[in-house]
Amino acid sequence: MVTLLSGLGKEVIIMETLLEFLRKVLKGLVREISAYTFRKNVLENKKTTPRRRKQGGSQDKL
């Protein structure tokens, strides 16, 4: 019975370590994606409306 509990304890520690690692990876991904989105939307100051080309004079092509 004692060996069963000690083996179970190791599995719990390994699982907790794995979950902590995955949590840190996901936290980093969310942080990077948020920073990328913020840079694109706020810092680059792109015009939201597309510009129209200036109309040239009406020249008939033959």
C-alpha cells in the first residue's frame, strides 16, 4: 500500500509540472498574439477607409 501511494504521488507531481508548463506556454502565446494585434491596430495608425484614385481627365482612346 505504501508503494502505491508513493507512485501515485510522483504521477501527481509530474502532472502538475506538465500542467504548469502548458499554462506558461499558453500564457506566452496569448501575450504575443495580444501584442501583435495591438501593434497592428493601434501603433501603425493605418487609415481605415481605402483611398480612391484620382480621376484623370476624360481622354478618348482611339
